[in-house]
Amino acid sequence: MNGLLRSFGRIWAVFMKETVQIRRDRLTFAVMFGIPIIQLILFGYAINMNPKHLPAALLVEEQTPIVRTMVHSLRTSDYYDFVMQTDDPRKTGDLLARGEVAFVVSVPAGFTRKLVRGEHPQILIEADATDPSAASGAVAFAQTILTDALRHDLKGPLANLTGGPPPFDLVVHQMYNPEAKTSYNIVPGLLGVILTMTLVMMTAIAMTRESEQGTIENLLAMPVKPIEVMLGKILPYVAVGAGQTVLILLAAQVLFDVPFIGSMWILFLGVSVFVLANLALGFTFSTIARTQMQAMQLTFFFFLPSILLSGFMFPFRGMPEWAQTIGEVLPLTHFLRIVRGVMLKDTSLAQLQSPILALCLFTAVAVSVAMLRYRRTLD
Amino acid sequence: MSGDYAIDVHGLVKRFGSKTAVAGVDIQMPRGEVWGFLGPNGSGKTTTIRMICGLLRVSEGTGQCLGYDIQHDAPRIRELTGYMTQKFSFWTDMTIRENLEFVARLYRLPHLHQTVDETLETLGLTHRQHQLSGALSGGWKQRLALAAVTMHDPKLLLLDEPTAGVDPQARRDFWDEIHHLSLLGMTVLVSTHYMDEAERCDRIVYLAHGEKIIEGRVPDVIDRSGLLTFRGEGEGVRRLADAIKDEPGVEHVAYFGSALHVSGKDRAAIQVALDKHQAQDVSWSEVRTSLEDAFIALSAEAGEDKRVHA
């Protein structure tokens, strides 16, 4: 009995000591209460498994009341946001390849005439199936939406067209991924996720380790410039990133049969810029965090939105505008456009200009912040 | 003028927030000498050394180190200075050789392998060069650190309590090395708590509460304290200490081994005190005042810590 009481006393002592230490570490405190609330709100509102309002282009070669009715029904269905309407096929040419729209809906010339004659003319929906889940909802409901719309217009002499099968033929092309395999979308994305996680984490502890072990004092007393320290510290991880890339691409090929139809060189360029962006960010974290523990926490709280808001797990275009804006800041968002574009769509360098430039800009900002934050003295 | 000085600083002040660590220190240290930097813990020694070698920004004051401005030319000063930190701050997860190679590369020393080989040879660590530096004992760590910070042949060596926690023999060896380096032309500023080490310096600077209390050669510092010291030996001396301490004219009483030192400025007053507390088995004799006695008196004179604390 006495022994048990003494044991409780000691448990109480450790409990009190732990409480004092937890309270003293402000960042950990924020991590436990502040950040979960932010994440709850952020991800709760941003993530949408059944995305609506996806950007689409409309190629209509004739304007008739029936075509207008059909287009109107698609527009009001919430699934399609027509960002462009044209009658010139050349204009919709590479919109899908550049990822600017998720669908191109085409109504050919002579559609109405054939419909009236009961010849079952075709409506074509080309969907960007690099992200099969993004495309599936809109495609699945297209048939119903269009058929319902027509029911009102087909009256009088045309009423006989409404009874049986739909009077038109909806053809869906799942572009770039005809079998709608999820692995085509996930595996290239994983390359970006894995690089983000490992590289940011490894460089995030680069400077905090020196601070924690006291070796920073020695480093600062020696004639080495901040940018030299930074480059020297992140360059070994460029090799790590290269190794990981080779490994994942091999696995994509051998284990998952993911096609690689684009240029290896463009991907190489994209990976290089992406790796540098992550390393620069990790180094920046290590100039902000005071302990290795804090550095790991920062990494973790960068990693979560990277996965959830970049378009890796959930369709990017399916998120609300503000969430997309946050997503645009994340390097992974841009890298996903590059890696999926090159591997699945054979996207050209010119078409990938903006994501590559975005990654360069991100790197430049991260390096600048790191240099501003780098401690040149022990103050 | 500053060409003759290795360190020439005026009115150095360092504040951390509302706390003043160093409150106006002047040092004019000629090249080629070995100076001791003394003072109790928290007196501002480390902070002053760090300001001199550019590791801390100066809050107030100006100065030059080896002819370079300490506020603006820190990179140049780093090239020419060797700074040994109080806490061992080499990489414990790297071997002795890897640490030395890293330092040699940073300073772009020619003949890397040969230089490192020679350094290891001089250190006597050739056979242990592939051990992790973290596995070394305290004394060896300090010798490794000294070797590493002197490899680039600096003009000025700043050593911050290099012998703290090191055994007596290793301390002696370490000081032989310091004098050897001094003969090679290096200027050495070394902070310490050991009086025997202070006595091996050309000059000493004594800090208390962030201010310079006194500076000079060891005998001068003792003379300037104006103290007389009597040494009492014998079985019963311990019983007298408390009583004598409170007598007028006695400034302080301290044990030196089994003997008791009684110091004060007024010879007659001390004699009265000692006569009053006579004991049969205790014999008194006047001795040379030690540096430690002088410092204890100096600290007492310096009085309360006047620096503002948060």
C-alpha cells in the first residue's frame, strides 16, 4: 500500500515536470491546438470528392434552338463551367493537354438535322482522364442531363423521338487514360509526394542539428558564407532525390505499367527544379525552427496541405477558388502538372512553361527567405 | 595606432533584450602576448570574446581586431582568428580526421592530406584518427579542438575556458602548447577560472558584472589590491575561521588546503584579530597575497551586480 502511494507520488512528479515543459514550448502548444482547428476548417471545406464546376470548353459548329437547350442544360447542371465557346476546332486543340480544361464538349455541324431525322447523331465529350475521379461524375451524368433537356423540346411531330433510347449518341473519350486506371494518376503523383516528404524533412533539420549540438558556434566562427553553407548542405540531397526518382519511375514502369509517352528530358528538368524547390524550402524551415523537433513539425504541417490541396488526392479543379489559390503556392501542385503531363499526355516544354516557372519562383523566394533568416551571429 | 594591437576595443556593450551582459569594456592587447581573461561565471567573458571575433553583434562601442573593424569586417577577422569554444563544438559523429579535414577544406589549406597528417602527428592522435571525436575524453577533445583552430595558422587565438573540466596533467600539457604557439608568434587571449593558469599569462584582465575591474601583470594586480595575508596552520584552525571572519579589519578568510588565509588591508587590525583568537595548536605567518585572495577582494569591492535584469 505504502509502495503504491510512493509510486503515485513519483508519477505525479513526472506528470508535473512534463506539463511544465509542454507549456514552455510554444510551438508544440500551437501544434496541438491551433493547427488542428485550421486544418479542420481548411480541409473540411476544400476537399470535394464529387467535384463540380470543372472547367470545360465547348465546340459548337451550329446554333439551333435544340443545341442551345442542350448546352444550357449542361451549364446549369453545376458539373460544367464553360470557360470557352467556339466554332473553331483549332482553338480547343491543346486545351486538354495544357490542363486548362477538364472537358471538351463537341457538337458537330448538322447535328440538329440528323437528330430530327432520327439518325442518332453524336455528341463527343473528351475528358482529361489523367485524373479519372475528377472526370467520372460529369461524364456519368451527361447522358441523363442531355436526355432530360431534350424531352421538353421534342414535342409535336418530334415527340416520337422521346420514348425509346436517346435520340443522340453520347461518345466519351477518356483521353490519356482510356481505361481510367487510378494508378496512372497516383503513381506519377507519388513521385512528387515522396520527394516532398523526404527532401523537405531531411534539409529541415540541417541547421537545427547544428544549433542543438552547439556546432553552429564553430561553423559561424569559421570563414564560410551562408549561401555556401546552404548549397553545401542541400547538394547531397539532390543526389538522393535523383536516386528516388529513378527508383519510382522504374516501379511505375515495372509494377504499375504506367505509360511514359513524353520526353524524358522535360521530366528531368521538371524533377530538378522541383527537387531544388523542396530542398530550399527545407533549408528555410531549418533557419526558422529552433529545435529538430520543431523542424519536423513544420515539415509535417507543410506536407498535409501538399497532399490534400495539390490535386494529388482530390481533383484540384474540384476545390473552391480560395483552396485552389492556396494550392497554387505549393510546389507539388505544379510538379503534378509537369509529371502527369509528360508521362501521360506527352506535353511539350512550351505547354509546361508556367508550372516550371512557378517552381523557379518558389525556389527563389525560399532561398531569399533562408538567407534573410540565416543566423550570421549567435544573437 | 591599432597596428600594434591584436585587439583594440573601446566601450564594448552587449545587451540581450533588457539585460546588459557587457557594460563597456576596453581592451588594448599588443600582438604576440598571452593574456588571461578572468572573472566569475556570468561576468561577460564569453560575450566579450564573441563580440571580438564577430559571433555577436556589438550593441555599443567600437573596436578593431587585427586591424579590422569588428562590426564590419567580421569575415576577414574569421580568416585570421582561431576561436575555441567553451563547449566542445566539433562534430562528434565525425572522426577526428574527418573533423580536421573539414576545417582544412574550409580554410582552403594547401596539401590537405599532408597538413592533416602533420596535425595528427603533432597531436599524437595518428593511431586514433578514425575514431569518432565524440569518443574522446575531455582532455583529448580540448587538444583536438586546439589543433583544429590553429591549423590555419591564425594571428590571434581566442580560447574560452579551454581547460574547464580537464585533469591537471592535461591542463599542464595544454598550457605548454599555448606557450609553444605563442613562441610561434600567435597572440593568445584565454579565459580561465584557474589562478595557476592566470599566473602563466603576461597580463590579466579581470571582469565582474560585465565591467573591467582591473588589468595588469599578476604581481601588479596583487599589489594594487593592497592586501596583507596571514596563513594559519594547525589542527584547530578550522574552529577559528567563523570567528575571525567577523572581526573588524579582516576582509576575507579562505581555506587553502588545510591552511587558513586571513586577508585585510590594515596590518594592526589583523594582528589584533589573530591575537584575540589565539589557539595553542595554530601558528600564524605572513605570506605573499595570492592572486585568488586579490580577486576575492576585488569582487567584493566591485560590489553588487549593477546590470539591469529583466
